Amino acid sequence: MEALRVLVNSPLFEDTVPRIAAIDPRIEVIHIGSLMKAEAIGDAAATRSLDELLRTAEVVAGLRLPTSLLQRAPNLRWVQLTSAGVDHAIDDTLRSSDIVLTNAANLHSFAIAEFAITACVTLAKNVRECYRQKELHLWEPYNPIILRGKTMGIVGFGHIGRRVARIAAAFEMRVIGLRRSQRQPGSARYADLLLPGHQLSRLLEESDFVVLTLPLTRETHHLIGTEQFAKMKRSAFLVNVSRGPIVDELALEKALRQQIIAGAAMDVFATEPLPADSPLLDLPGLFYSPHIAGWLAEYPDMVLNVFLDNLKRYVEGRRLRNVIDKQRGY
């Protein structure tokens, strides 16, 4: 193998360039974060410098990719994303290319699962009301909901979905999972019923809690909209810890204002942060968090280790981990 130029742009890698280069003496690592920021504000000199680096780059790693990446990087062979989601990176050009795309999936599935269950408990117990009474020095007993015996529907029965199911089972909930690759209704570990993707309506109709743990693809964009909310129980709750555009937010606003469903917890939105004039901010029955479900303090080191392991595999000619099916989008 000749010299291998690796371009990184994530803040996670800014102080670890020597560790990346130490994988193999043929590796040249350059952090391009500052050039990408300068190019974004119209710095022509930065664009020229970035063009020169991309022209000979074989590997690009980071959260955000340079614009027109494939046109500017004719020798590119592999892209490593520092996120689990890849929807922001895949376009038709990359999808139809031979470039290998990998991500940082499965590192924080347990954290997201914990947050999803926390959201369910927060909605069921109406924790917001407890805080309200405390602030106003009130004492007004009310009747919270119990999880035991309720049905949790998990849309997307992958790593995160299975962890959510495991915790739900510990609460003695009935669990319905939905997985695209499932051919016919069956069961799975921690799922009393596992449905194929085309039976989403059945899951919605039977569930008291609907938890979204699936990737954003062309097929899942606005998967949950007016028609789907109408199929849910009026007493049901929606929890989204996946990607914002999977839910049609106009339909969500209507469903909550008209009490078509009982409530929702959203960690992700189509536009982040939420605009100051967003009608979602004042929605009754909405609990939201600022896209933190998957955060954990160890995440930067975990992502770096994924990249270092994959880079070692790459120079040794071995199969990479977390390879994305670009046609499916996950």
C-alpha cells in the first residue's frame, strides 16, 4: 500500500490525530475542520486548499462531509461517520458509488433505550404535574398510569428496539415489535409479537405506548402522520428517540391539540434546535428533550476506538465493521 491520506473533520478527532496516524506509518492524517468552516462562509482560499487535500484523499472520517465530496475526491474509497444515523450523509451519488460507508452504530443503544423508557414513565406518571404542584406549593392527588399490563409497540426492532423491549418486559408489559425484514407475524426474545413492516397499523391499534427506534430513510420519512395517529388509541403515547422527520410534525401538533392521542415525548425534531416560534413548544401533552437520548460522557472515546479499529482493518485488507447498506440506508 502506498501513502494513505486520511482526512478527519470531527471535533472528536481534533486532539487524537497522532493516535490515528500511529495505526500505520503509511498513514497521513489531516484535520480539515477549520477548512470546512472557512469554506462554509465563502473563503475561496479554504476551498482551494480543501480541493487539493480531497483530490488525493482515500479516507474521510467525521460527522459532516465536505460538499460535493465524490466530485472533489476521485480517489475516495471509504467514509467513516462518527454518528449512528447516516441519513444526513447519503445522497444518490454516494448511494450509487462503490465507496464503503461505515457508522458508529450500537455504541449507545443502551443509553437511548434508557431514555425511551424514562420518557414512557414520565408520560405515564405525569411527572410534569408533580413539578408543577411543587412550584406552586399545591397538593392535588391524581391518578397516574401503570406500565404493567400495558402494550408497548416498538417500531424498528434493531439494537435499540430490542433493548427497549427488554426493559419493557421487566415492567411486565406486553411487547409488540415491528421489523422490516420480518416476513410474517412471529415472536422474538423480549417481544410477545414481532410483526412485518407492512403491519404497522396493527401495532398502532394495539399499543398503549409507541416507541420509534428506526433509521430515517426514504421509506420512513413521515412514517407517522395523520393516518397513523388516527389508528392509535386516544389514551396512547408516542415516543420518538430516532430521527425527527420520521414524524410529520404538523400531524403531531393536530393529534395533540385535538387529543387524538394522549401525549408524546420527542428527543428529535425535523429542525434542531426548535425555532423560537415553533408551535410545538406550546403543545399540551408534549414532553421534549434537546436530542440528548444517546449522549454519554464516554462517547468520544468509544467513537474513536471504532474508527481506529476500522482503520487498522482497512490497512490490513480486512472487512470493516458497521458497513452500511446504502440502498436501505442503514
